[in-house]
Amino acid sequence: MSVSGGLVLASGLMVPGRGLLHAAKEEFEGPLPNIDVGGIIRPPGALPEKEFRAKCVSCGVCVNTCHVMKYDAIAVSGLKDLTNFGTPYIKDMRDFPCALCMECPPLCPTGALKPLQKEKVSMGTALIDFSLCFGWNGDVCLSCSKACPLGATVFDFYNGEWGNQPYINEGCVGCGLCVKYCPIGGSAIKVVTKQKYNNLKDSYKADFKSLISLKSEERYNVVYGQNLPKIMERGRMVEREYR
């Protein structure tokens, strides 16, 4: 059945139409604009993609559970993506990341979501845009690591003359809480699918190693000549910092 703005599935869930899908726009371009997410991010405990789509019946239990828990992180895919139409995904890492409460997997009636410990979740991997991160450009900011439910097992720090520089290692499960609590306008962190990360990790790590190996004068030119103008334009959203 169709209604104004979208479709209503048999389960009673409303799937947004194209107009609603494009209603909200980011004020700033997202971090790492040359790297796409690689697909959609599934809720925690999701089976491998083909198995997940075979078992998911679009019942909406995970969506409703997330809503009752007051996180509202899960939505159903709409008309823009017919392959995944009606299936759940994490809708907006910036404002509605997954809190890893782990309440939805045990309630999934078909086993499309599998109960597991949050440390074993494999939703995606978070990548830091070093050109936007305060910690990589001479400022002090530990908001992302404070927000992370897995903390020290996911974050490595590289202490140097430019500060305590954070790096997200492969222990990341992709919940997106770091994206939400990054205080720079538009965030300096992006979560990509695990498959996408596996495809780009060699180049990403190479860029990281190149950055930390720069000599002081070279790093100064990068920070003050390239990065800080972008950072100052976006500003610091103190209300987003994790406390």
C-alpha cells in the first residue's frame, strides 16, 4: 500500500520514498569523500550478506526493538535500493549510530541476526580522515576513543610533537559511536563495510605511515597549509564531544 511519502509493508513498517530519502542534507561534505561506504551497514550480528537477505523477512522486529531502546539506529531500506528493499540497516552514523546494546539479535525470529558478544560484531570499520581530525592537527581531542564501547582494544595512539594522535585498528566493529561524537563539523570519521575496508586497507595504511614519517617542516606545511583552513571552516561543535 502506498501513502504520502512512501510505502507501507505488510509488517506495518513504512519505507520512505525517494523524496524523503533526499530530504536531509549534510551541511558539510563528509570525511574521506573519495572513499564510499561500500554498501549498507547491517545491524549487529547480521549473517554474511547473501545469507542475511535470504533469511530476513522484513518483519521489523529489530527496527522496533531499537526504537523501544530509544536509539533509533535501524531503518529499512527504501526504493532507492531495490536489492535491499525492506531489509534493515544502520541509517545514519552521524546522528543515530548503533549503541551495541545487543538487544536486537536475540529477538530476530529467523536468525538473520545472530546473538553474539559485542566484541565479535562485524558491522564495518571506522576510518579517520587525518586531514580533519583535531588530534592529527595539533589540537587535543579524545572524544572518539572515549565514546568507543571497546575503548583501548580498538584505539592506538601515536604520541608526538603534534599531540596524541588516534588510530582505529582492525578491532573496530563499526558501530559508529565515534562518528557521532567527533566534534568537527561533519565528523572526521567514516564507517565502511568490512569488504570495503579489506579492499582499501593497504592504501589507507600506506597513507598513515607516510603521514607519521613526515619531517617536522613537511608536517607543518601540511597542517597549516592544507588542513587547518578546512578544519576552521567546519568549526568545533563542543556539544558533540563525549563526556
